[in-house]
Amino acid sequence: MSEHHIRNVIEAALLAGGKPLQAADIAQLFDEDGRPEKAQIVEGLRQLEAEYADRGIELKETASGWRVQIRSGYGREVGRLWPERAQKYSRALLETLALIAYRQPITRAEIESVRGVAVNPNIVKTLMERDWVRVVGHRDVPGHPELLGTTREFLDYFGLRSIDELPPLAELKAMTDINPQLALPSLVDESSVLVPVAEGGAESPAAATAPASDAVPEGLPGPGDETVYV
């Protein structure tokens, strides 16, 4: 079987699969009597990755496998294919997610200690419903509080193979750069981990920022989009 044929099957599978695929998953698509070795599949993936280097799409390896995705530099234009308003998340939710990602495993009390305000239960509920966060254990202290950590879905969403690929906090820019199906964007500036709070300790609505939704790539949403304050 030629390398050209193997590469074409890999490309077609990634476009049709609708989800990240591991090399082993791709190998199973070939007839058993002519199935390429894993090394051949990996080589085909690397060749495609190189071919896409100067194109509008790219081949990206995440925690769940390989996928074809829009290159971040073209997200603004391509995002106009989805004219509906994109959902935004509050600064409080994004900072909570950043704390869980960088300091996991972490308890709600520890998050509150860093942020200086109580964690709204809806924040953790939303993160769990999105499958970005899960309970990974319990702290061995009185009350045995839950320990929170990120999931494989979190890694896939932000284009990471492992949590070790999170950029250093000092290099992070602004939460408004978050976008799906692209290379990992910045989450939060290190200096803004402590969110401004309104008098009395309530979350300040002015602190809300705008990541993109599942469907809308970089560049959307624009002014006037609906914000979810949780």
C-alpha cells in the first residue's frame, strides 16, 4: 500500500470523523490483510501536518487524538458562517476555570481564598455540565471537601495534549481571546486572578468578559452579544 493512499485515507477519516482520532483508530479503517503499521499512520499524520503548515486549516493533536481544525488566524472571517449570537461567560467563571486548571487538584474553599469571594455554585455546575471540570477526589481534612480537576474534554476544547502544555501564567494575556477548536489561547492575566468585587463581596457584573461559544471561532462574538453571568 502506497504512502499516498495511506495519507489520503487519514485525511478523509479526519474530515469525516467529526471527532479526534487516534492512530490506532485510523489503522482499524484499513483492511486487515493490508493494514499499515502504527508508525506508518503516524508518519502520514506528520506529513499532513507539514502540508497544512501554510493553509487555512491545520492538523492538531489533542488529548483524544488528531483532528483537522481552522487555523486561528482565519477564525474571524470563518466565524461569519455562524451569524447567531455567541454565548459569553463571566470573568468569575473563567477565573475559576483558570485556577482549577493551574492549581488542580483544588477545593472550592481554596478557590475562594485566592479570588476573595465565594464561588457561585452555578459556576462549578456550568463547568461540570460542559465536561471541563470533574471531582477527582477529596481532601483529607475535616469535611473531606471535593477536589476539582480538569477533564480530557477540557484539553480537547483548548487544543492540548496534556495539562503540561498550558502556557506559563506570566505569558497569558486576556480571557477574551478564548476560542474553540483552535490552538490554546490565553486564559487570564496573572495580575487579574483576584477579580474586582462589588461592595459586600458580590461578583461585579463589570468584570464579565467574552470567550467564544462551541460554534463560533475567533473574532466572534461582537458587541451586543449575550453574556452569561454565573
